[in-house]
Amino acid sequence: MTQTKTIYLQQVKQQNLCSILTYIWEAEAISRVELIEKTGLTSGTITNLTSELIEWGLIRESETSSGTVGRKRIMLRFQPELYRIMGLDIGRSSIALVMTDLTGGIVYSRKLDTGETLEPASVLAAIEPLMQEALQLAASEHKRVLGIGVGIPGPMNLETGTLRKPPNFPGWDGYPIRKVLEERLGLPVQIEDDARTSALAERWFGHAKKEGSLVFVTMGMGIGSGIIAEGKLVRGVNGLYGQVGHTMLDPHGIVCDCGNRGCWETIGAIPGILRRYGGEGSMAELMEQVKRGDPSASQCYEETLYYLESALTNVFNMYDPAMIVLGGKLFSYLEPELARIRSRVIERVYDFVKHRVRIEAATFGEVQSAVGGAALVLEELIAKPLQVMRRS
Amino acid sequence: MTQTKTIYLQQVKQQNLCSILTYIWEAEAISRVELIEKTGLTSGTITNLTSELIEWGLIRESETSSGTVGRKRIMLRFQPELYRIMGLDIGRSSIALVMTDLTGGIVYSRKLDTGETLEPASVLAAIEPLMQEALQLAASEHKRVLGIGVGIPGPMNLETGTLRKPPNFPGWDGYPIRKVLEERLGLPVQIEDDARTSALAERWFGHAKKEGSLVFVTMGMGIGSGIIAEGKLVRGVNGLYGQVGHTMLDPHGIVCDCGNRGCWETIGAIPGILRRYGGEGSMAELMEQVKRGDPSASQCYEETLYYLESALTNVFNMYDPAMIVLGGKLFSYLEPELARIRSRVIERVYDFVKHRVRIEAATFGEVQSAVGGAALVLEELIAKPLQVMRRS
């Protein structure tokens, strides 16, 4: 057999394994007969490939009695016993680390507030004990760690694994975070923009597990998004897809750091909200004034909700996703208004989609992006099981 | 061989044919050796499949002397001699029909101004003589017509081939345009939103032939878009992807027909521009006043350009495409300002992408959407050559 042919057959095999794993993931439990129907593969191929996946310990068999006749059926599920995945989030004022099994179960979860924005060496010193704790936990239970996925502020160069002038993140420009972690941990490391890892957390473990379509909007000191369409993260030609915080909502607004004018971020993220309020105090203090019924605080708050509702309507009309999921520090202040935000967006979209508008709160709170880091590795495992299993 | 296996092998064959045709299309001319490298298929498979494509008359061989040593190489290209594709555009005040060969050459092109918006029966009566003329041309030259693609105002139900309450298009709600044309012509018919066919015209025959990434923005009585990413039309979960005309640019704006407020369409499409100007006259008259230096006309015009530039910056930051292409009746008035629009958008996007901003005028003018109708059929031929060749 020629080398080209061998490579080709490996590609076909990998494609088939990927489609089997995807169907098992989405169904949670599925029979071989259903796999044959869904994939269009022969029963022989399904038997061989699922045996191989069972041998590797990625999936397992379990018996289920079918509803109508009580006959037992053998179902295939992901196997949580053998492998672990780590997810790390490096934020501007906090760090989080999680470890999951292959069914999305979170077996370890820690968050550290660093208070101020730290340079790389201090961040690495701060996460080192967490890393060791998690790795020891895995070792003591005889689990194999498949890799670690890292959510971190973008933009970044995914080929070299280095950051590219991340705003408000001094000391990180050009820092080779992937290489450094690979050397420290001896594990495969993947990095991704933290808004995108947050979206992946919903796609694989959260609200959009079945749909594979969502826009995750994260709101804090800035506003970013991660967008999944047809099950996949969309990055755009220059990695800029989904800069929803940098679209103009106010034609008379101020110039934004990005170069655009009147961006949602300039009026709808925390610094912009406080600027509109008058420049004094913190978001917590502003919310305190809102609760007390202070008129100018209330007006600022209502305007913030109006911009949010408008931006989310734009997101629906631009991206037509199955759902929008909201997260981030600012959203934790606005979450009590979720029902009102939802109903106002519904008022503003086309009639024939009003009943399909879904706006949800993020599933994993403070560890959202870290869980998404784990999802990044899971996604790679499902897309390229041959490579991932060979290297670990 | 089981039936499942036969179906599976046909799917693999179709996938391989599709990837061969796509590489030939994008390169215009390519050798078998290059195809082996690009597809990863064996030389035997490439030999067999390209022979089949040559037999069908979809591609042909041609000799090229390679640059450096003058050695002759056999190149594969699309074959323009045997087949024709028809493209139809049904607009609110005009109809266009084109016929192309398989290399994108336009062999027939007609446009009719209907003046007013016509109901289905009148449109069909008006296009009948054009259809006959085009079909007779093909017959007299012994060409086989593979199908017809139709661009028409959306939204629509692609499964049933019927329109779904298209705004300002009385008499067309629920009209089964696909079925009617299929019965009249005895040809396979495909329909698509006219902004999307316009985008397909650029993707297959125009500016984005190699990139496969663009946002086509069409501006006239309304503002719509068609978006291609990674070579494919993106439709969204409800078919609403890319409603750029229905994103809020003015937070204090009026309520739009779509239900949203301050939409770009309400201030940036022809009716909105005239409303801002004062409600009198036509776009041509407004432009006349701008040329004469009338202050309020000039101010209205400058505001129109500001909204356009802002909306296009939003499009870049939301979709991160390789290029934006502009078309439609309103754009024909604004086209002299293209260089100014482009440089203003460049000022407003992120530094590291400024050199990559491309904004172009539509390639096919008045028959843009009709050419895109033909592209719709070409795309199907390339994606599913087995099906298309079997049915014709």
C-alpha cells in the first residue's frame, strides 16, 4: 500500500471515529443499530470502530431496558473512569482551574482572585500549587490526563501559541504561554480566547450540547463573544469574528480603543457605565444607589439595559443563533433582569422567530472559561481521536 | 455488497468528485499531480475520477508549457462547450435572466424593468419570452441546460420552495414559485433570497472566487446581505443570518417594520434617506440637489455615508470576512464615494487588520442576482455531481 493511501485510510478512519463519538456525545447513550442508521456506516465498521473505542477506554457499554417491550438493549456511552482533562482560565484579576472526566463531570474546581492584573511569572507561581493538586488527584486515582486547555484574553496567534497585544494585560504581549505550560506540565496544551472557551463550555457541557449553535456574550471590563455555528467555533479570516462589543450602538459616541466610534463596549461595559454615571465609584456602589432608588443611578441602569437589549437584538439579527448565553462579572449584576431583557428582545425581533428566542445565563459561573478550556481538549479528542490517543 | 455499503461508497465518491471539482474551479487549471497532492487521494483514484468527469463533459484537458523548462503539462479545466446554466432574478421592479457556461462565461443576459411591483402571473408572463429565447439559444447550439437558479426577495421556505410574507411584495406570500417554474420549464429549479444569490455570484464568478469569504451588502428600498464563510452560504438557524439592515445604529431611532428600533434600514435605505431629507421627491432628485450644493441635501448625503461607513465597520467587526462587496440601486448612487467609504472604514477597524480591509463594488451590476442564480446551480453541480448528472 502506498504511503498516500495509508494516510488517506487513516483520515477516513478518523472521520468515522469522529462521527461515532459525536453521535454518542449528543445522545449521551446510543445503540450500535442507531449508530449504523445515523452514520451510514456498515455494521462491520461500527462493530470494529466501537470495539477500538471501548479498548481505549473512551466509551463503555451499558444495558438499558427499552421503554415499550422491556427488552434489554446495549447502549454506548462515554467512559468517565479512565481519563481526565484539565481546563485553566487566566483572567485579568482571577485564575481558575478545573478537571473534568469524559462525560462533562467536574471532579476538581478552584478559583483564585489575584486582585490586580499579574505578569506571567506571578500567574505561573500562583497556579503552580493548583496544578500540582489537580495532577496529584488524578495520579492518586490512576487517571490519565489527556491535556489542558487554556482560556486567556485575546487576541492571540494560535499557530505559535503566543498572545498578541491583549488590551489591559501588561507583560503578556508575545508571551509564549502554550510552550511554557507544555514544558512545565509535560502535557499537550491548547489555548483560546477566553470568550471562545466560555462558548465551548456551553457547546459541550452546557445549554447548547444538542444544538451546537450559540453566541456567548461575556460582559465585564470589556465585552467579548464566542460564537458556535453548526457545532464549530467560528474565528473569521483574521480571528476577529464576533467582536460584538466593537459595533457602533451610538452614532454620536466617543472613539473606542479599537478605533471605532460609539462601540457598545464604550457605553455598556463597566468603565463605560461608570463614565455615563459620572465617573465616580465602582459598579457595586452604582448598584447600591440603584437599589436605593437614586434617580441618576436608576437612569444609568435603565440605559445600560436598553443598550444590552439593543445589542442582543442585533446579535439575533446578525447571527441567527439557537440561543444567546450571557456571562461575565457585569452580567452577575444584571442577571436579576434576565426575564425583562428576554421579553424586550422578543418584542424587537421578527414575528416568526419570537417563540424561538432563547437567552440564558452561563452555566458555570466563575469557572466558565476554565470549563471551556477542558471543552477545547474534549473537542480535539472527538475530532481527532487517533492523534490524541497516540500522543498520550 | 449491502445496500448501506453501496450508499456509503457513493457518498465517498461524491465527496472526492466534489473536492476535485472545487480544486479545479479555484485554480482554473490544475494538473493531476497537483490534484493528488491537494486531495490526498491516490493517483489511481484521481485517474479514474477525472476520466469520469471528462467523459461527462464537465472538465477537459489542455496543454500548458510549464514556465521554467518549457516542458508540456496536461492541465484540467472546466469544459464550457456542453452545458448551460440559467439564472433568474425576480425583483420588486425588474426581472433579469442570464445563461452561463461552466466556466462562468455569460452567454445570454437580459433585464426588464417592470416599473411597478407585479403579481406572480404577470411576472411569469413577462419572463416567458426571455426563457424561450434563452432555451432556444441553448438548443440551437446543442447545449444541455442543467437547471435554473432563482434569486427572489425573502424570507422563504427552502424546503417547499415557497415565499414567506416577503415585505413590499404583494401577491407572493406562499406562492410556490419553484414548483410553478419546474412545471413550466421541465428543469430542476432552485430558489434563494436575492441578497444571497448576489453573494454567490461573487463567490463563484466574482471577487471572492479564491477566498470563498465575503459579505455582500445590497442597498435599495431595503438593506439585505448574503454571507459566505469558508466557501459556503451561511443561513443561520431560522434563515435569518446576516440581517445587517436590521441592526440598530440609532438608539433614538424609529421603530422598523421588523419590530426593532433605529435599524440601519430605517435611516440608510432609500425611503429612510428621503424621510431624513424631508419626505419629498426621489433619490435621483436628492442627488441632483447634492450636486448643486444644496446644504440640507448635502447634510443628508453626508449622514447617509456616515451610517454606511459605521454599518460596514460593524460588519467587519462582527463577521471578519475577507471582503465586503456592495451592490443594489442605492449603491449605484453612492459608488463614486467608494474610495472615501473604504478609507473611513479602515480608520475605524483594529490596527492589525487595516491593511486587509477590502470593500469592492459588485461585479455584475444589474444582473448580479441573476448571475448568482446560475451560481446556485453551479454550486450544486460541484457539491453533488453524481445527483446532478443523473437527473439531467
